[in-house]
Amino acid sequence: MITAHRGASSDAPENTLAAFELAWSQNADAIEGDFYLTSDRKIVCIHDQDTLRTAGETLVVEHTSFDQLRRLEVGSWKDKAFAGQKIPSFEEVLATVPAGKRFVIELKTGIEIVEVLDQELKRLGPSRDSLLIISFDTATIAKCKQLMPDIRAHWLTDIKVDAFGSVSPQPETIAKTVLECGADGVGMKGERNAIDQKFIATLTQEHCPEFHVWTIDEADDANYFQSLGAVGITTNRPAFIRQSLTLSER
């Protein structure tokens, strides 16, 4: 599964409808977006806690209403061609997802967003099989699996290698965390110096059944993680990675 990270964010402003629509035109299998809860309990698509980087004006998302956030323009920082892009609602992002494609929902807040998301999904009625919820917060994942057990969820973790070659966290620790929070698998930073066949074998043996990797923008890395059995490769360059994987299969 080639997942467009914040949409086709190499070519368009991240987490905008323009980026998501472009990802579909580039033949992505899925889109990934980041979601926060506003002060009036609306779910919006933005990566940062505040709006400074993409809008040039600082508003803290969780302390700002949906209508206030919608007044901001978040496209021209990338290119003037995208001027006029707004922070999308969850509903608007979901509406871009074609039949047969998938939607990866990264929750950037704590558990307070989960009940709102549950209600939105019940109201909007997408195919549950088309969804994957991801979060770095184990409590958020656990709450998602409690309220929405039929929707797949991956716990996210960075992978670090220190100057002595020590890897953190170890696969046994990852698998233990996945089991404890009820996740269906793990999403890991695609660190080739740490993740190898032995690493993945240990994850599997310790009952972590699946993994995806992020953020993979080079052909060699995509092919490497595909060979290890990743269920998904998250990338800023879906068209390029699609072409790279297709060429490698010929």
C-alpha cells in the first residue's frame, strides 16, 4: 500500500484538499492526514499544534474555533499556485477518498478526539475496511480499539540508532506495546540501519502481525521495505514510489 503522506506533499501544500486530490491522481493507494480537535470540537486536518508554519499566523488549534481556522490561507507558503487553500475538515478529506482506496487517520491529540471521531464515522458511514487509525499515543490507540474495534489501528514509534549502533526501541518492546494497547500492528520510522529481517522476524514471533514504515521517498528504501513485507509505505512522493516499485517488479 503506497500511502501519500499528508497527501502528495512533495508537490502540493501538506494536509490540503489539493494535496489529497493530487495524491489520487498520482495513483496512491491511500492518503494519510493529521487531525486535531478544535475548541468547538470539530476535527480538522493539520500537522502542527498551531498554524504559524503553514498560515503565517499563530493560532493554537485546540484553543481556536473551526470558523476562525477556516479564515486562514494555507496553500501559498508552498507555491502561489495553491493560494486560497483552507484547513480542511475531517469530512472534506474523507469525501476525497474514492471507492476501493484507503484513508489513514493520524490522531495528533490525546483521547479527547476519539469519541468525536467515532461519532463522525457513524454519521458519515465510510467502509470500515477502508480506514486505518494511527497514533504515537498508546492511550489514544487503546481508546480507538475500545470504541471502534472493527477499525484497524497501528501504534506509531520512532526508531533510533545511537553512535554505538544500539537500536531503540527493540522489537520485543514494540511488540509488547502493540499488544498492551490492542493495536493491530506498528508504524515505524523507516530506519534501514535498524530494521532488517531479524528485526521483523522478532516482531512477528512476539505477536506483532504487521507493520508499515514512514516517510520513504527514495526508490531503494521503498524496495527494501517492500522486501521485508511492509503492509504500507508512506511517502511524500506517491507517483515516484509507485513507478519505482512497478519497475522493480518487472
